[in-house]
Amino acid sequence: MLVAGLATAVAAVAVHELWWGLPVIALLAVAGLVAVGRGWSTRLPLAVGFVGGVAWVVPARPEGDYAIATSGRGYGLLLVAFVVLLAALATLPRPRRGGLHETEVPPT
């Protein structure tokens, strides 16, 4: 999932400046999160890979330019990455405490 998120981020950076790029990126990012389902080993690594891939290209390149421009579309891509991470974190299942199963009643 981490590699899939990273690959999605690379594709997102490549097309985010096209007129259709940012809406398609946002749609595909949300669809990817929905498709993999909630989970610590599914949705979270996908989101971390996506955000990490976008964050990796934010600093200036050796040539002196940037892969993500300081334009509306560039900030839009950063916003999509932030929303993807927030959505993944907000929908994580709660960790189990003390080995109780969902059907067991905790001691009172």
C-alpha cells in the first residue's frame, strides 16, 4: 500500500498542472481510500505513501525550480494530500484494548 500511495503521488505531481489534473487526482485519491477500506495496514499506508511522495518533491530541485509550483493548482495538490491524510487518520479503527473481542463485554 505504501508503494501504491507513492506511485499515485508521482502521477499526481506529473499531472496536477493540467486543467483536468487536479480534479482527477482528488477523485482518484478518494476512490483509492474507499477501495482499500479502513485499516492500519491498508488505508493508512496508502495515505502516508501519497503524502510522503508529494512532500518529497516539495523542496527545490537542484536546477533551482520546483516540481510543485506556488500556484493555485500547486496549493490544491498540497490540500488534497492533507485531506487524504486526515481522512485516513479519522477513519482508522480503534485499537483493541486488553485482547477483548467485539462481542465480549468488558468487566465492570
